[in-house]
Amino acid sequence: MPNYLHVVLIEVLTVSFILIPTFLGDFPFYFMLALLVIITTIELMQALLQSKNLILYPLVFIYPWAFVISLLFIYQLNNGPLYIFFLFFIVELNDSVAYVAGKFYGHKKIFPKLSPHKTYIGLYSGVAASLLLSFILGLALFNVALFNLLLIIVVALCSGIVGDMFTSFIKRSAGIKDFSNIIPTQGGILDAYDAFIFSAPFYYIAIKELVI
């Protein structure tokens, strides 16, 4: 199988792991949440045991549970599965466009030591593409005031970008490249879903304040 097809297949499976259970019903969704909290806790614990930064240790208990509980709260909202899909679309589109634009056109790094693959071109391209396409999709999916919809997207984008950087900081502190090798070419669950995990609590708060 050509390498690019292998990468595409892994991406499809990674997306499916979150989105398919979300739309199949309560039991598949709760089972997926249980797997996420177990795997992310193990990955984070293994990483932090290698880190000498004691301030990060409480993250073992806070980080996975804040994500899973937020996802559960979002799921229980009216149109909850659609809101989860929308968050995933926002952060993953940003990540994908930023990666491609940065790889082919990016030269100036944002934080060379912390995250050597993040470039200014990638950042601007990802944000612009995600803002535009997510806004169009949001208009089709939800009956939300235009400004409120834009704010929700901005909150998801900004927190996702911070989450990406924060995850890189944890890995650098632990002296590791990936949290695990559970997902070929991507690493661990925390590597594949870093922006999604970090942004979920902020996204939920934004929805509660601006929509509900």
C-alpha cells in the first residue's frame, strides 16, 4: 500500500474512533469514553513519571477526566452528537491545514525548541481555513446567532492551539517524542487528539454561555 494511502487510512480510523460511537447511541459512546479515560490516564502517567516537573503530576487526574466529563456534558445537550462532531471538525481541520501549509510553505518556526513543526504560515492558514469552513458548516447545522457561532469557533480554535502546544510541552518535559505507539504514524491517543482533548471543556462552557 502506498505510504500516503496508509496515512489516509490511519486518519479515517482515528476520526471514526470518536465520531462513529458518538452517533451510534449511548452504550457505544459511554464505552468509547471509558476507553479514552483509561488510555489517556495511562499515557499521561507514563510520560509524567519520566518528567522531573512535579507541578505537572496532578494532570494525571485532572486532564483525562476534564476532557471526558466535558464530552459527556456536550453529548447530553440538545444536538449533542452534532456539537461533538462540530468541535472535532474545527480542531482537526485547523491541524490538517496547518500541517500541510507548514510543511510545503512554512519556514519560520513559532517555537522551534518546543514544537519544531509549527510554523507561522501553518498557523495562519489553519486558523483561516477552519474559521471560514467551520462558520459555513455551523450555519448549516445550528440555529445560533452569527456572532455567537463565531465566538464558539474562536474558543474551540484558540483552546485547541494552546492544547497542541501544551501537549508538546509535556512531551518535552518528559523527554519523549510520542505518548505511546498505539496509533501507527501518530503515536498515542494524547498525540492524535491533543487539540480535541484540551479544547473540550472550553468549548462546552462557550456553548452553555452562548447557546443554551
